[in-house]
Amino acid sequence: MIMKSSRTSLALSWLLTIPAVPTTAHAQSFDLECAPIEENGEPKFGAQTIHYQIDRSSGRWCDRKCEKIETVARDAGTTVTLKDSLFYGDRTLIEYHDDAGLLVDSFALGTEFERILKHACTKDAFGNLTPYLAEPVRQKGSFPIKGADLFDDPKAKMPSGMVGFEVTADSEGVLRDCTITLSSGNASLDTRTCALVMERLRVLPARDRVGLPVEGKFRNRIRWFGDDD
């Protein structure tokens, strides 16, 4: 049996009557660092600070280390409803009130909110609080190029030198181009290095702050040991 309380009813009414304004007046992508200040109308301090990352432009958000990217439930300008879900009749509602700088977690059993937890939040641009998510292009497995791959003719004289390269990988991890960033001084060696990299290197795409794959760069160097070494 669920006991109703006037305090819970008032808090629920407050949550449901916040006016909406156009979203264009508010930042579209930001981090939140939130500390609890109140639980069911009583002061609450000392609990763990939580972090949220919200991208209103794509309608996505995440918490903690962004291990799970979720979809924004509703965006009404001053209020962004991150989650509004039912599990076996129990409701979880998470709302960020932009103008007040408040994050409100509400949990209900049945039809009444039994626990309402308010957090005071610091808002900042992506990356300026705790950069949980921003993965660069990453190499798949071990480096796939060996010294024997340099030339098809095993009797050819092997040049030596250090070659630095940079490749662009699209959002699917497909390499689009290769640029020499450090020349060995041997044009043929530089050209062959880029050709091998484009042919054999496999990468995972970069990911943005909300976990979506994006275009990115990958850099590395190869030290070739030739007949002169």
C-alpha cells in the first residue's frame, strides 16, 4: 500500500507546471556536474556528485562514463527531460531545469512519487568539466606492416629512415587519405609507406562526446631499417 503525502503531491505539481520556452535560447551541448541538495523537501548533503553530458542538438545524453548513450525523452526549452520511463509500473523521471540549474530525479511506485531528489548543477561546455568521452581513432590489433613488406623484390636494396604519417578515417573507420608528416628524405620510401598504410592499416573510428562515430585523424611513425644500418 502506498501512502500519499502533501509534500510529495506539491513537489509533483511543481514538476509538471514549469513553463516551456524556445530551445534556441539555451546551449545545445554541455556537461553537468551535479551535487544533491534536497531529498523529499529535506536538506541532503555529502552524497556522491554525479555527471551528465547532454547534446540537445542530437537528442542524446549519458551519465557517469558514458558507457550507455540514451535518448532525451523531451526537450521543452527550459526543461530537458532526460528519462521518463516505466518498469513494471514503477516510474523514473529525470529532468534538468536549465534556468534554475537544477537536476531533479523522481521515483514512483505506482502513481505517486515516493522519492524526489534535487541536485544543484554546474553547467559548462563539453570537455571543460570531466572529459569522460572523446575517443580518438584507434588502431585495430597489432601494427600490420613489417620490413619485408617494403618492396616486392627481395633482392632490392632496402632503404632506411624514419617516416611519419597521418591518415584520415571516416565515421565508419575507412581510411580516406595519407599525408607524410615526417619525411625520411627518400621520396620512394615515403610514398611506399603511405601506400602500405592505406592498404593494410585497420582502425576504429573516433567518437564524439555523446558516443557517435565521427571522422578523425590517426598518426604514427615507422622506422625502417635498411641495408645501410
